[in-house]
Amino acid sequence: MRDLARLAIDEAIRRGATYADARILRFRRQELRAEDRRLGSFSDAEDVGIGVRVLAGGAWGFAGSHELTREEAVRVAAEAVAVARASATCTKREVVLAPEPARTGTFASEVRVDPFAVDPADKAGLLLELTEGLLANTGIRKASAWMTLRRAERLFLSSEGHDLESDVTTTGCAYTATAVGNGDARSRTFELPPRTLGYENLDRARLLAEVDRVAAQAVEHLTAPSCPEARLDLVLDPHNLALTIHESVGHATELDRVLGYEESLAGRSFATPDFLGGAYGSPEITFVADNTLPGGLATHGFDDEGVEGQRWDIVREGVFRGYGTGREVAAELGMERSNGTCRADHWSSIPIVRIPNLSLMPGQRPLTPEELIADTKDGIYIEGRGSFSIDQMRVNFQFGGDAAWRIKDGRLAGMLKNVTYQSMTTEFWGSCDAVCDERFWVPNGVLQCGKGDPVQISQMTHGAATARFRGVKVGGAVGGLKPSTGVV
């Protein structure tokens, strides 16, 4: 494999490329889904291929193939150079890359139990046990459970001397109970945080322990009153915050979007370079990007430009400090080095800037979620992920949740339905006055982040502890909200 990558790079340079890299990737993915008392689907797919990226004439070119032969490596390299030369005829400026020292090395995520070595019958059995448990609760008419298992083995070489290998395994599992009654249907979901760990991440005991609670809350949701239209204090759990962080901070601080290179899927951003040093949130808010986070979904050792995983501030005590970058956009902003967030979702895709593991850091003083609720006179407590909407500049947004309760005089006073909250990004994060401490920090994440045209799907962790936001506009949802399970 290494010889093929070197051959492709040498051929690209021979044809006039000033830079070339080659990635050989092998992907394996298992997806299992149980519907009620049967296995609804099971897939196990694997593919491998090579992607070659070059600079020629000051422009990018890329080509890939699933055929790993010497002849195909040469052909792909030639095609990538031809694409670059064609692109150079219509570019306004030459691509410049921020420097990156050549490195060699390997990286592997921690795997104590290989998920692909576990008997498929055991995996299916776990999902069926979960759905059976949900359906045993009165009022539950529909139950589903799903599991995703991924492995990516990657070899990266470049004309600058990089020679890197990685082996990353990802595991996740979740389930949903749907109750029917009173002319309505309502659901409740439980998800273990997906992580780059082995099958040990799928804690059977914890999954089963939440079944009856999830079912009972789905049933309770049927008779809950609708959310009032008002300005109320919000207490948001880590899973709910994960999606809000993703959409209003993660995508907003991808530097290619900021500079106007990527406009698909609500692509631009308000967080332009002249906003650096401005107020992104209250002093309680610190967002740290960390692609070295153990078990983080974007912890891959290095990105698809050979830049090692790093840790840096996006927002520090409310002040906007930085971006996720690739080498090209880092150079455009005059940065000495990229922070390593340029990734491709497949050997056939060209790398683009992707959100890193990006987390809201826990508060510094001891504070439990129960204490935070007890200190809230009139508000709403929201758990889990719901639907969302956000504008093209990542400013105006609306988020829902999976379950919500009214807070009255420091106590939970019953569930609500049709709960949404609306705000503007800096106003919302500026309204945060408390974040629970590190004991309650949870590394939730996103497995289906879509970006680009054609779309690429990536994954990243968004950790948080329960936090409070003062005076946020709530209500106004019509006809209920469905959980967002697709691309985010």
C-alpha cells in the first residue's frame, strides 16, 4: 500500500505538481436496527481505495479509485494533475499552504473489545432486549433501537515527507419509545454518547437501566400541556447542548465557511476575522476544541493534511479566540500553522474543514444540575436532542428537545410538549449565567454531520455539563417536533 501511495505522489510531481498527497483508506461499517420485536435491518460493508490530491498551477486537483494497482495509482495521479491545471485557468489566486513539518507515526483509538469480533447474534440480541423492554410498558406502541460500528484504517503520505497511519474505531447505540394515546403520538430517546472506543463503550447494563424511565416519559408526554409563549430561564442538559454547540458555534467557526469558500447547507458565518476578540458569550462560556480528547469522535491522531491533533480555544470566558482550519485557510489568515481540522469522509472525497471535538467547558465552582434547577424560579428544563433551524449566517436559530419540564419555584412541575427556544447566537450564549462542574460533563457527539457539495458526512464530540440561560424566548411550535436523526 505504501509503495502505491509513493508511486502516485512521484507521478504527480513528475507531471509538474508542486505538492501531492495520497491517502489509502479502508472503511468497515456495521449498522443494526431493531423494530419492535424483530431485527429490522443489518448491514456490514467494507471498501478500500486511494485518493490523490495535488497542487499544480496554484490550484487543487483531486482524483480517486477503488482499484489498488500500480497502473491505477499512476492514472489517478495524472488525472489529479489534469484537474488542477484545468482549475488553475479560472482561479483568482494561487493556493498557499501554512507550513507543516514532516512527521512519521501511527495512531490507534483505544479498543478493548473489537466490535466486529462480537457475534452479530449478541448485538441483535441486545437491541431486541431493549425494544422488548420498552414494549413491556403500558402505552408504548412502537420501539426501535439501533447500533453503529465503524472502523477507518488510514495511510497518509505527502511530497513533504509525511508518512502516517491511523486505525480508528467508533461505536454508538440508542433507542426510542413511542407512546400513542389521546389522538397523539410522542417519543422519548436514550443514547449512549458515541465514542472512538471499542464495543466496551456500549454498556449493556446502563442501556437496560434506562428503559422503564424512557418508556414512562414517552407516555407522560402524551398528556403534557404545550409550551407557553414567553421569555423564561432555560436549564439545558448536555445532550441538548451538544446540537446547539454544533450548529451555532461549531459550523460558525469553520474558517472556510467564514471566508466564503463553503456555502452549502447554511454555509456562511457572522464570525468573521474582524470579530476576533469580540463577545461570543458571557464570562461563563469557554469553548475548547480538542482533537486529542480520549474517545473523541474527531480524535484521529492527525487530519487529512498530515497535521497532528491539537487543543486550542475557540471562545475563552466569553471572548472569541479562534477557528477550525485547514492549511490553505490558515495561511490566508496569516496563521503560522493549521490546527488540523481538514478531513475527508472517504477515500473518494477531497478534504475540507470540519468541526473539531468542540466542548463547552464545565464551571469552576461546585454545582449540580439539581442545585441549578433549585435556584431557578420560573423556567424550563430540557433534555435530549430535537429538531433545529438556523439561518445562513449562523445567527438566528430555533432548537427543540427530546423532553422538557416546567420549572416552578425551583422544582420540576410536570412535562411540557412542543417546546422550542429561539434566540440569536451571541445573545443566547451571552445569557448563560451558570454551568455545572466537571462531575457532570458528558462527551455527547454527532455522528451524521453533513457539509459540502457533494455532501460529506463526518463525526465529532461536543461535551458539556448542564447549564442555565436567562430570559430566552420559548414556545411557538406548531404540531409538535420530531427528533432530528438525519444530517446536522
